[in-house]
Amino acid sequence: MRVRRRKGTQTSSFGSSGRINHDSTRFYSRRIYEGIQKELKLDYIENQVPEEVLNKIFCKSSESMEELPDNSVHLVITSPPYNAGKEYDRDMNLQEYRDFLKKVWREVKRVLVSGGRVCINIANLGRKPYIPLHAYIIEDMLSLGFLMRGEIIWDKGSSAGSSTAWGSWMSAKNPVLRDVHEYILIFSKDNFSRSSEKKNTISREEFLEFTKSVWRFPPESAKRVGHPAPFPIELPYRLIQLYSFEGDVVLDPFMGSGQTAIACLKSKRYFVGYEIDERYVKLAEARIKDFLKTSKKLF
């Protein structure tokens, strides 16, 4: 019995709904891609993170992460301070804020392996005028040579009912949009792909759900966690499952209350974190200790 192979799809004038052995050469050869950063064909180098650094949070700024060798981290997940007046924020102007973050992103690029991914959770600020922080971070990451993979819209709509910041009520005078979403920006270093003999841990159902560009789950309670702006463990858990292998090293340069670290332990990954506030280092360590006491999924 002859088995008929299904013909691969390719870019067409009317689009292509399928993606079977898809040939997109025609699309990427168009002039819209002229001058845009391309993949770099480099030899893969991976240095080992010292054992004493693994599963540790350093109480210092991530502007300098000398504890980590070059090309040693596989995935970065973080939510930087928004410079919006939280108790841990510095009061910086926009350029100072971008310069500060770029120092961190440079260090992130140094420690990341080729093909490693960076996932940045960010919300925009203000209304008079609106400050699109996500756009500025994209611009700065591209200027550093990162390859952008896409953006995830985190729909927090289930928690939006209590917001009354709508500007002029039922009037065209000055209606204000109420943000019920945040962004998760995805980048790669050098290459889009990462080869590894390590184990994938994502399930079929998770893969189908996590590869969608809109995620829907509620935010975390700041009061319950004890930190002004925690993201839920679900956020780093999804990113870890989608973008890393079992046993990989995950970095959070703004560790906060330890959500990324807990998601790593839950997923059998190692973590390294940086946090400037000693109170939150202690909070994160206490939460990690509590998780390890109650979890059956240990290394």
C-alpha cells in the first residue's frame, strides 16, 4: 500500500491557514525584512553555573551579575520595576529608567546561551499621556541585538470589575481606557532555536494552550503574598514549560517575592535570582522553603 505524503504549504498571495513543512522563503525575502536583525550562525557555547550559585537569590542589583559566567543561563523570566511609585521604585525620568534597564538587559545578554530566551512582563503607565513602556523595552532590546519572538497579551479581565478609572462617565469629553491586560515580551539571543538532549516536560494540552498569543488567568493578590506587585506563579510556569528543558537554569534579575523560583522548583529547573531589597529576599526565601516543605516534586 502506497502512503501518500502530504504536500508542504508555502506562503501565498491569499495567506495559508496550514503550516505543514511550511516554506516561508517567499515571505521572508520581501523588502520589509531588509535591515532587520537576522539569526547569527555561531558555535554553541555553554558554560556551567557554579553549583553554589544555583537556587540562590542574591541581594544586589542585577546591573552586574558577576556570579554568572558568560553563556550559562538558558531562560530569563522577569517583571522589572515599573518606576510607578511603588515602595521599591526609584523616582527616575523615562530616559534614566530606560538606561537602568538597558544595563540589566546587557548583562542578561552576556549570561544567556545562544538561542536562550528572555520573557519580560510589563504594563504600561498613565493616561495624560499614556507611557508605552512595552514599546520602549522592545526598542531597547532590539538595539542590543536581541531577536524578537512575539508578545503575549496577559488578559486579567476577571479582575477588572472593581476599576472605576474611566475618566468622564458616559461622555465623549474624556473617556479613559481601563487596562485589563499586561504584556509578556519574548526575545531570543542570536538564534530562534535551541537544541538540547534534555527532557521536554510540556504536555500536549499545555502546548496547544501556551502557544496562543493571549493568556487568561487572574493576577496574584499583593496582600496575600506580601509584595506590592507579584505576578502569579502561573505566568513563569507557562514560560518555563514552553521555553526550557528539564534541568535548565532560569534567571530572574528582579526576583521580588520569588514567584519565578517557585515555578522553577515546581518544574524541575534551577533558578538564580537578584533582588535589591533584603526584605523581599527574605520573603522569597521563606516562600521557597514553605513550598519545598509541602511539595512532592523535588529535584
